[in-house]
Amino acid sequence: NAGVTQTPKFQVLKTGQSMTLQCAQDMNHNSMYWYRQDPGMGLRLIYYSASEGTTDKGEVPNGYNVSRLNKREFSLRLESAAPSQTSVYFCASSEGDRGPSYSNQPQHFGDGTRLSIL
Amino acid sequence: EDQVTQSPEALRLQEGESSSLNCSYTVSGLRGLFWYRQDPGKGPEFLFTLYSAGEEKEKERLKATLTKKESFLHITAPKPEDSATYLCAVRSMIYNQGGKLIFGQGTELSVKP
């Protein structure tokens, strides 16, 4: 009963290095999301993919890129890591939002990637 | 601008001492309000969805209620295993939001035996 799986669970980078955070879901969900969670800031949306083949910016997209590889997988890339990107990153998925009358399904989260940038 | 504010930031209770957590929201047409529980080192776990004012949902010792401006999460006779951070989030009616959620900062609940 995997749900949303994120890899790696922990990572330490040096400033300027790049890396990709991986996310996969096995619930056949249409929509996927990347958040960061910082103390006192709550969960903030970085990027989302409403459906396969589409991606859109969220609240804090600067310094990140995403790829919706297929319906199951949604990756987040840091091209040149900065200390301000030290955070816990969460991936989520949901049935999706196909219009005002579509069912209002909750998002389901993975257990996060804890990223430190020195 | 859509906004969610939760209070208090932290709450310490004795086992069996009932209380409530508050979630105040401002949104461009509420499509749904969601409550999540988050344990340390884990991702948020979905608890409830509320859609319209007056609606109530229950699960074990938790009961969520909704008005036009706020939601309450009532905890009746809590146990130590209820200790967690409780998150509130709202979804707007605006379609091009892509099902996005706006989260509050959470209430950290600690229940002592």
C-alpha cells in the first residue's frame, strides 16, 4: 500500500550543486504537487501538474524546475542549490480538478525529502 | 488574496482534557476545507473535507465543523497518541487553480498522560 513515494529521504548538498527529487504515486491520480515546508511558513506550493503533460508555477517557483515524466512520476530539480532552499520537500497527488463540478478530492502526501544545503 | 490562519500555534493538554483548534479563512469562494494531521518526520495525513457552512464530520475523538469564516477541530477526551500538528487548508472555487490548496501554519498539539 505505497501511495506516494519520495526519494531520497535525506540529502546534503553544497551550494551550487544540482539534484533531482523523485516522486511516484500508485493511485492513478491525475494531479501532482510539490511543496516545501519551513518552520513558521507552513506548506508552500512550488509547482503543480494538474494532469499529465501540464505543469504550472505555484507560490514559490524560483530556483526550481519540474518534469511530469508520466502519469505516475513528477520530479523536482534544483539546478544550482542555494542555502535558502534548505527545507523539507513534500510531494502530493490527488484525483485532480477537471472543473467546478468535479469531485473535490483531497491531496495525499509522501513522507518528504529533508534537504540541507551548505 | 486567499489566506488561512490557525490558532493557537501550540496547545498543551492533559489526557482527557477536551479543547478546540481554530482555522480562520479568507477565500474567493470556498470549494472545500481540509484538515490534515502531521506526525514528526512524516507527511500530512488526510482527516476530513468540509464543503459548506453547518457541515460536521467526525472520526474517533475528532470532530470538525465549518462556518462561513472559520472551522473548528474539536478534540474530545484526547489521548497521548493524538499528539501531532494539525493542518488546515482551503481550496478555491476558481477553476484555474488546478485543485491547489492554501495551507495554514498548523497547530502543534501535545497531550500529556
